Amino acid sequence: MRKLVRFYVQSSFHVAFAVLALTKITSYYFDLNLTGDFWVGLFCLVVFGYNLIKNSALWVVEPLTSNLLLKGITTVAFFGAVALIFPKTILQCAVLFGVVLLSGFYIFPLSAAKKNFRDRHGLKIYVVASVWALVSVGMPLIYGDGGVFFEMDVFLLFISRWFFVITATVPFEIRDVEKDALHLATWPQSFGIKGAKIRGSLAWLIFVIIESSLVFDKNYVAAFGFIGVALLVFLWMSSKQQSEFYSSFWVEALPIFWWLIMEYCVI
């Protein structure tokens, strides 16, 4: 069972379901009608993007025949994303271009003389949050109903989602504090583990305040309240010696639980 879960996480299926869950929540907020092609295409896009980012050396350094299963999954995901969510409007092109640009420069440098976004001093957590917010808020709106894209509630949800991801990323950075290169200047490296948790709590507070102004139904409130408390608990219980799946499975599963509560737990 552990090997199966490890494969599920390492193949990026789990993170893809988490992104889909946050995107589904956005569709609830704005009552969007999205096709099955969109959901499958978005899943493929996340699997392809994360596998490319996490395993970039697999494609550049290692032999072509190494880890064929992961390469096969990534290749299929790429063609699935292209076939199912290829942009058809200017707004779709603009948002997807932003996602591709941030994700691409996260691993590839702007030029030979410059570092990529991941290796720039203290930038990693903000780029990750920006990509997640852009995908989970921007993409369902441009594929569902672009007419509401420029409303204030959309901007507020983007900011709320950004701070949610910032908070959820801190346990990952605490886990990797001794593995990450010092020049990355992650929050635990820059402020210490307690300092990172305090800053994560401030991000959590901003998320809670903004999200509270957006929820409008008792089921939304119940789901949001449960996830908000769980996120803060996971943040403060995280440590350098956390279990293998503490962050990569349980913390990353919070959006999935959030969606499941909203979908199936009717008060």
C-alpha cells in the first residue's frame, strides 16, 4: 500500500486532484458550467507541469530509457492537455501564457546569465502560490464565463487562494529546510521554523478574513471553517522530522477534503 501511495504522489496525480478540487470550489462560487473536457484537460496540464518541474533532470540528464513509466505518463498528460484545453480566445491565451511563463521560468532561467525563479533568493513560495491561484481561479472563469473575470470578487478570491497556498506551502519548506540550498532563502531558512510558522499564520489570517467575506451559504461556511482550522493545525504541527506523507499527501489533500465537504456534506 505504501508503494502505491508513493507512486500516486510522485506521479503528481495527488497534486492534480488537489488543484482540480480548488478549481471546483471556484466553479461553485461563480456558478460556472464547465465541460468534462476542461476537467480532464486541467488534470493533464497539472500532471505534465508538475512532473516536468519535479523531474526536469529525468528529461535532460538521465538516459532516455530511464523511468519510462513516469515519462510515459508525462507525455500522455502533455498531449491530453493540448487536445482538451487548447486556448480558443484571447483571454484563454493570456491566462495560459501566464501559467506557462511562471511555470517555465520556475525551472528554466530567463537567460544563461540569470537564475530561474526557483533558485532566486526567497522567490519560490510566491511563484508557487501565484501559479496555483492563477490556475484554480483564472482558468475556470475563462473556460466557464469570462464575463465575470474582472469583477472584484474574482480579485478577492485570487488573493485569498494565494494566501491559502502560501500557508499550505510552509510545511513543505519546513520538511525540506535541511535539503534546500541556502541561497533559496526559504522561510524556515530565513526566519527559523517558528518564524516561518508565525508568518504562515499571518498568511492564514488574511486568507480567513478574505474568504469569510466571500462565502454565502451555510455549507460553504462549514467546509471553509473545517479546512481553515485543519490548515492551521497542520502548519503548527509540521516539523523537520515529519512523516513521509505528512505534507505531500495530507497537507496537499486539504483542498480535496474542502471540495468533498462542499459537495457531499449538506447541512
